[in-house]
Amino acid sequence: MTSTPKINADHGEQGIDIPYEQLNPDTLRRMIEEFVTRDGSNWAEAGCTLEDKVKQVLAQLKARKVKVVFDLTSQTANLVPCP
């Protein structure tokens, strides 16, 4: 089943929703890794690994709690919460 990307105006972005299933798995993983390491958190102190965080975000994507949006203005993709 192929989903048509939708224009998204959520969170002040002018972008296109990209179904995560249509992304190359390696690309999706790198995107998630960049997202979870963006703030420089050290999860080892909390007993959490990068792999744990990646799995958590992937689960949120599968549960439709988070989505991938390609921002037309900045020409970048980001993970954003679903409304």
C-alpha cells in the first residue's frame, strides 16, 4: 500500500509528510540516531543505550506518535510529534 505524501503545516513547518516505511532502512536509522543525539544527552548514565533510544523512536513511528516531515523551506527532514 503506497501512501501519498501530504502537505503539513504542523509545528510551523511547511512540509511534506514522508511515510517512514518508504525510507531506506539505513537512512531512517541515521535520521533517528541524529535526532536522539541532537541534544548531546548521555543515556549511559541513565542505563540507556543509543540502540535503546533508536528502538523507542522506531516504536513511536510505528505507533504513529511521531512522523517524518520534509521541510520545504530548509530542505531537511525531521521527526515531529503527531497531533
